[in-house]
Amino acid sequence: MSDSALMAVYNRAPLTVSHGQGAWLYDTEGRAYLDCVAGIATDALGHAHPALVAALTEQAGKLWHVSNIFRIPGQEGLAQRLTNATFADVVFFGNSGSEAIECAIKTARRFHHANGQPERIDVIGFAGSFHGRTYAAINASGNPSYLEGFGPRLPGYVQLSLDDEAGIAETLARPTTAALIVEPVQGEGGARALSEDWLRRVRDLCTQHGVLLIYDEVQSGMGRTGQLFAHQWFDGVEPDIMAVAKALGGGFPVGACLATRDAAKGMVVGVHGSTFGGNPLAMAVAIAAFDAIAKPEMLAHARTISDLLKGKLEALAESFPDVIVDVRGKGMLIGLKLIPNNRDFMALAREHGLLVAGGGENCVRLLPPLILNAGEATEAVLRLEAACRTARTRLARAA
Ligand code: PMP
């Protein structure tokens, strides 16, 4: 047993980062790493972005925290930006993705309660999904291992498979169904993008049965796929409620639950809250992050670089069919499904000065900052190629 003073819940890589600049991280020994993790899709503007540093330092000298019993102009400013850019009319601010999910599920149940249908509590979630670590989030998530040892599964959660068309239609029609929650691009599950057809069919069925559609865009949102939100690639598939976090603060902890005014009708005074949620410091940084990420040029850049990466990665997979069996995902949320163990491959990539994240179905994920330039994208693939070569040699030796 470890003698660390930390709870042993993380399997940490043997790497201590000292500082970062743009798409690069430097360890305490001065070694440079190309960062294709970006704090798991969080540092969308890279490290030490000047606009974020300026916003943080300016606000730090003025006011950090006051409590939601007072007006916080930064919340109005960020909510205005988010609602102008999306389907939503109203926003609640928290501090993380899990809190955004928690608020989304509470909002959905309160909607039916306000409509005089309190029996509608069931939330449909999907295999392979990840929504966070609170009790609501682990019950909505499609990975039973997150529930193990934490007592009985909570009532009011239904798990289905994404390809179970009949099951989805049947469950949406039940009188106890409140909401369906889905990631338009699964992140932790291994970078799986849902099709336009899937999203449209589910949107239409939700509308038909009065079920609220919740998108979890915690990982896929804020420019990650080359649109501000991944579902915005398609017309007419807007949700009723959406959870956002990660890149919303560009690395500063902040989360948001967005909803239409109608879907949020049950969220009245006193039913929800947060001490830290939406505090002035978080809002100042998140506004600066939003203004940089939502710029059409930034989203266009993300599309250009992700196209470049996709082309190069597909070529790499062709050269190394014994290492990479699939290239998937959307935009800068890229998954490589591997033959060698993904954890071993992450360590190999690290040896070659490249940081990548793990993912379900034995994937590694590339989640670079959106500011990655073409030279860095090329460099990332060269380093991956070197890792593939080493993996091939080791595989051959093991055979
Ligand atoms: N939803 C998705 C899609 C996520 O990827 C994550 C985090 N990986 C969460 C929710 C939970 O976010 P947090 O860790 O900030 O609570």
C-alpha cells in the first residue's frame, strides 16, 4: 500500500509537469512534450494563453468570490454569449462537468414535476457513455464499473445500447421516461461520433413523447469538433438541455447547464444552487476563453488542423495495421483503436515526447489544444509513428 497522503484513485503517469506554453508541456527535468491531452480536452487554448492570463490576473486583483446571493455581472455576460450561440435561453453555472450533469438531470425531472407528471423520472443513458462521478452521473453513465461498491443502482436510470433502435423507441414511449442523455461524440468511451440520422431520430422521438433531450457536450463542446458544439454540425437536432464544462474555462474550473426557458420551468428560487458556481474569477476567465474559442477563425483553424491530422493518421494506420485498427472521432476529438494495450502505448508515446489520453475500447485519444499549428500536428504524427515502430518491434518480440 502506498504511503502517499493522497487517496489512491488515480493511476498517474510518472511525469511531473513544471510549466506549459501553447501546445507544449515541460517536465521538472526540462524535457518538452507535445501535449495532445490538453487536460483531457480542457486547455483548448493551450497553456498560458495571454488572453486568459490577463483576464485571470486582472480579476484576481479586483474580486474573486461574493456568493450567488448577490448579482454577478460576469454570469450575465457569459450566459448571454452561450445563449446567443445556442438553442438555450437560460444557464446555471457550476464548477465541473459532473455538476453540470447533475443540474441537467434535476432540471429534466423538475420540468415534469412542474407539468404535474412527477412519475416521469427515468433517465435513459447509453453503453460506453461517461457523464462524471457524482451518484447521478455514475448512474447515468454506461459503464457498470463506476458503480461497483457504491451501493445499489439508483432508481430512475435506464441503460440502453446506442444501436438498440427498437429499445430506444420503446423506452422513450414509456409514461415514466423523463429524459434521454447522450454525448453527441462519446469521449471517454473511445471517441465515437453519433450520426446525423441517429441524432435526428432520437430528437424526433423525444419531441413526440414529451421526453427532454439532454446533450452532454462537456468534452465535445467549446470548439473541440470544429463547431462551437458538436451537435451544431447538423440542423434541427438541438437538445432541450445541455451540459458544458472542460474547455468552457480554458483550464479554470467552471461548468454550465444550458436549457430552453420551457425545459427550465421547474428550476425556481431555492431548488438548486452552488457556493462557488459562477464566481467572478471563473466568469472573467471563461468569458475570455469563450471570446477566443467562439471566433469563426478559431473554429475554422480547428477544422483545418483536424482535417490535416485525420489525413495523416489514416495514412499512419495504413502503414501500421498491426498497431492501429481504426481512426475515429470528430474534429480534434480523435480516437485511435489499437492492437497493443493502450496504456502501454501511452507510455511509449510519452517516451517519444508525445502525450495522449486513454479511452474505452482500447483507444488512445488525441485531444490537442485547438491552437495546435500545422507544424505541431505534423510533429505529433511523426512522434506517433515512432511510437508505432517501437510498438511493432515489441509486438514482434512478444510473438
Ligand atoms: N461528461 C463528459 C462527457 C466528460 O468527458 C466528463 C469528464 N471527463 C464529465 C462529464 C465529468 O466532468 P468533470 O470531471 O468536470 O466532473
